[in-house]
Amino acid sequence: MSSQDLSIAAKLINGGVAGFMGVTCVFPIDLAKTRLQNQQGRDMYKGMVDCLRKTVRAEGFFGMYRGAAVNLALVTPEKAIKLAANDFFRQLLMEDGARQNLKMEMLAGCGAGMCQVVVTCPMEMLKIQMQDAGRLVGHPQGSAAASPSSRSYSTGSASTHERSSATLTARELLRTQGLAGLYRGLGATILRDIPFSIIYFPLFANLNHLRVGEHSGRASFAHSFVSGCAAGSVAAVAVTPLDVLKTRIQTLKKGLGEDSYNGIADCARKLWTREGPAAFMKGAGCRALVIAPLFGIAQGVYFLGIGELVLRGLQ
């Protein structure tokens, strides 16, 4: 294996391990975020803690991990692509030796965001159906009042809903809608992930550069972790309105009286007129709590070089 192949493989392993570890730690908070963003009208949950408490009471401890399987299965390639792509574009765009160039760093982040949506969109599409299912238990279904476009994305009968799984949902979407069914909300995903990456990666690089050791040429694990947390929190809160739109568009099943949407503009208009501007920031606190440790762990693992250690052990 050439040194270039070794470097790419190591980056993919680092990204995968980091994503797997991060999601395992923060998934219940992500579930609360999805349910808070989806509730309309009279609030079922008063906040993150109330949502998690009611989830455990109604669905048991593992109810907080609905959708975790599909997320854990796909977060490895997603995070691996995101981190490796950013590193690749940084090297490509900054090969003149410049250590810090904000414009090039933002372009690298943009490239990373574009690459990752290939995995992110179907992953979140399936994950959201699993996460939101518990919110709809005991909530009258609104399929009869749904728009024709939303009905075309139906994932099955009521009995199917009771035993819903990511596999069943994926099969039904592929059968009825083809690959486009899994990529519902792709535009909203791109609009969220590209700005996130444009903010996150340059901010992390500059924060991390503040404590780079003179001899080692890299920051400590602790500093990389804190830099990842700080940059992740800022980027997560900044793009929360776009995340709310994506969550609403990708949610297939609606409760009685809940809105269905025909694209990003329609979703934004209805959200603004019926729920007010504050609705665009639903789940912002949860997003910060999810993304901060997720990317803190990711960057910590990445800079520890676990992938390099694994590959050396295999040689």
C-alpha cells in the first residue's frame, strides 16, 4: 500500500471511529431535537429534559435510541467522507504552503459539505421516521388531511407503522418512489450542511491552530477536543433554521392538523406565518449539545491518529 493510499485509508478510519463514538454518546439528545422540531400547535414537550423523561416513561429506556441502528450504520461513512473530504480539499487548495487562508478553508468546507450529503440525506431520512414515531403514538394520524404529494410518500398501513423499522421504510420508499424517495429533502440537506461546513471547518482550524506545539506541529488532544466542541456549537446553532426546515420536510407521517410541505419555500412560509419566527430555532439547544461533543470527539480521534495506529498494526 502506497503512502498516499495509507493516508486516505487512515483518514477514513479516523472519521468512521469518531462518528461511531460520537453518535453513541449523544443519540438521545438528537432524538429529543427531532421531536421538538416536529411538534406543532400545542406543545407535547416543554423541552429536552421533558421530552426524554416522557420518552422513557412511554417507550422505555431504549425508546431514546429509536433510529440509532441506521445512524450508527451510516454515520461511519458519513463522518469519514466529511472529515477526509475537508482534509483533501484543504491540501488541494492550500498546496502553496499557506497555513491559514480563510477563503480556501471555506471552499474546502463547502466541498466537504457537498460530498457528505450523498450519505447524510438518506441516513437522516430514515432516522427521522424512527425518531418521530414515538411522538405520534396516541396522536391522531393526519394522513386523510395530508396533501397528495405527502400521501405519495406513505410508508405503509397502520399495522406497518406499529412495527416500523428503517429497513421496512427504506424498502417501501424504494418500491413506491425509487431512489428519489430516500433523497427527499436533499435540497434542504445541502442548504444546511454546506453552510455548516463553511462555518465549522475554518473556525475549528483557526481555534486549533492557537495551541499547535512548536516541536510536535499539532495541538494536544484536549485542545483539539475543545476546539471541535466550540466550533461545532457555533455552526450548529447558526444553521438551526435550515435544520428545522429539513426535519419538517423529511418527516413522512404527520399528526392530525399538522402541516405538510411542498418544498423549502412552502415550509418556510408556513412555519413563519403559523408558528412565528421562534419556530425556526426549535431544538437549537439540543443541536448544540449533540454537535459539540460529536465533533469534539471526531476531531480528537482524528488528531490522535487512531487510523494510522490501526494500519500500522495490520502491516
